Amino acid sequence: MANQNKGLIRPYSSLMAAVFRGADILIVGGGLWALTWLFIIPWSDFYTIATFAAMILFILASEISGLYGSWRFSYLRQEISQVFVTWFWVVFGLLILAYATKTSSIYSRRILLTWIFITPVLLSFLRITIRKILHKIRTRGRNTRTVAIIGAGEQAIQVAKELERLSWLGINIVGYFDDDFSDGSQPLSGNKIKVIGNTMDVVNRAKNNEFDIIFIALPMSYETTISSLVGQLSDTTAITYIVPDLFISGLLHTRWGYMGNIPFLSIHDRPFNDIDGWIKRAEDIILASLIMMCIAVPMLIIAILIKLTSKGPVIFKQKRYGLSGNEIRIWKFRTMHVNENDKDIKQVEKNDTRLTKLGKLLRKTSLDELPQFINVLQGKMSIVGPRPHAVAHNEQYRKEIFGYTLRHTIKPGITGWAQINGWRGETDTLDKMEKRVEHDLWYINNWSLLLDIKIIFLTIMYGFVGENAY
């Protein structure tokens, strides 16, 4: 049978995953041994136990976090964040074991702290190195995957343009397959990708193992054709994806459910009704309590500085919409000469004259939001969730952005998925607000405790300061 696969493709994917698992385990275990040798600390049975415990915990945590998923459609930043989140749970598990067995005093703190901080760095460096090697290999035509696109309309063109933009994926687009276009036609003027057949051609060639990946990018009005293609392609080894058209883009923020044996699609739902709500609240109480103990002194210092440098109250309480759209008041350190809480509120801009000198620093570093941890303990906010907007802005954007009000199906948060992805600060255009809402809705429909930990960690690493924070 014909096969256009070149280089390392499917036969090596599981082997590569096994190699990476082995390399990670060597870094986790070997790192601790290397540090004891470097610091001239005698190796004992306790270090052996700690090493095996760490390796077992890492194996379990990495499987839960999906650390060894395909790299081809993931970003480096995403994978590195998974590394740090996975390692966080390993360290957390080790601390619990040490506390339960009362053995923490046996180990060298200098070695353990160095090991805890250096291990995720080494794991990340490994991934950066391998990606660079794979990128060079793929640019030479090796380690590639052959792709066919069913459809030649707007959706198909967007798929092709995105795959070409992400050249490091190692994707070789064979062409479009569409019943409504003649062979040789170019859906996108000036682009070399052409229509090279119809839907039956792609099925026949897929059965001959000519494609690794197939994207079905047809309008949903072609429901019968799509259903037929899915059935026929299930008899091939090609990985098949359906690209939803723009008509159903509003259905992307949905989740599947079952009523007995009948599946249904939940369009608008509350994500934290049952046990998830209790988990989310417990997470907020525990983490907010720990954080408050750490920031109590800095908050006191900030409060004194505000009093000494400008007139007015220390805490500014502003109206916001909370869970179910109910009005709440969130607490912030006052950063302006004025207390704006009217129906028409102007967003803070760069070099805003309303800001105090101290206020500029507090907003730049997000320290003005520290009092919101009190709101979390009150139950009005969550540590992670959609950022609360001013009431006036809510009333404006709920009329302009599809699904905007769905942000209020959960409690607002101090940080969120939108913020760590760069959509924080001033939203001076509708597009910026749409991207923020898009990320908020994604978070609501993909929530997990692990995702919250990831967002909190990335906020600590990257989210407190930024060019959009003022």
C-alpha cells in the first residue's frame, strides 16, 4: 500500500513518550543523588526512600496532568507550565509524607530546597532542547505528518493558513478535497495549496494510509456528508478532526451530559452545583487563609503609605456584579485621588492623571488587589475566576458580546485564565474585551482543581506585572 510517511511518525511516538518518561525520572531521582554528592552529604536509606517516593509521585502526577501528550499541537509555554504544576504536586505529596512520618528533620534542608527549585528547571530545559532539535529535523522534511483538508471554503482556508503559520509543527498539507470545487483550483489566491480531489478520493487514499491527519472543515449544513465521512474514516488509521463552522461558534462553550441513556448538550449551566462547588470553596478558604498570613504585614505597610501620601480612605470599595449577577462590593487599596463609583466609569489609562504616585506602583504590581483576599474569605469572590468589571461596563458589554453574562455563573476572581494569557488591564477596544470573555468562558467550561493551581502558579510567575497593567 502507498504510504507518504517520512521519518519518525507514528511508530516512534510511543517510544519517544517512553524515552521522555525515563529521562524525567532520571532527572528527578538523579538530581537528588547528584546534589548529595556535590554537597558531600552521606547517602542514606532515607534519601533512597525519598527518591523512590518522588519518582512514583511524579509518574502519577504527570499522568493526571497529561504531561506526555502530543507536542505537535501544544505550545512550549503550556508544556513548561504543566511541568511546574506536576512538580508542585510532587513536592506537596512529599511534604505530606514527611509530616506524617515525622522525618523532615532527617534531610538536609539545603539539598532539598536546591533540589525542589532546580528540578523543574532541568525538566523544562530538556523540553526546550528537544523542541529545538525536532524543529530542525522537521525543517529538513523529517518527523512530519501528512494532512488532508476536507472542504475548500472559509473554514478550510483558515485551517490551512493556521497550519502554515505554525511551521514548527512539521505538517505537510497535501491539499483540499471538496465535491463543489474542480481539481486544480486554488481556494486562496496566491497560495500553492490546491483542490486535488473530492470526498470519495480522500476516503480511498486514507484507506491506503496516505494521510496521518484529516481535518473535516465543512459547513454544518453538510451534516449528511460529514456523518458519512466520519463513518467511512473510522475504517482508516488517520487521526480525524472536525472543525466547527462559524455558525455554531457560540456552541463551543458547552459540555456533554446524559439524561439516562440520552446524551444532551448543555449550553448554559452552572459549573459548581455539586461536589465541585465544595471543592472550589475549600480551595479558596485554605489558600486565601495561607496567603493572608503571608501578606498581612505588607498590607499594613501599604495602608500606612497610602495614608501618608494622599488624602482619602485606605480601602476603596467598588460596585461589581458577582455570582448570578448579584451586586457585590470588592475591596482594593485606593490608588486614585478620586473615588469613582458612578454609573459612567472611565477605565484607567496609561499615564492617567487620576492616579496617585503610589497608586501607579500599586496598580503596576497588582498590589492594590490584595484586599480582595478578604472578599474571598467572605465568600463574595474566588481566587481564580473571571475578573469583575465595573457595573457600567457590564451593562455596556452584555449587549455587545455574545455570552458575556455567562461570566456570572461563577464567582469573580482575583486572577483568571484571561489574565495569565495576556488579556488584562485596559480593554479599550471591543476585540480585547471579546478575547477576555472568550478565555473566561473557556475556564468556566474546563475548570479543574489542577487548572486553578496552574493559573495561580502562572500568576505568581508572570501575572503580577505587565505592559497592560496601569
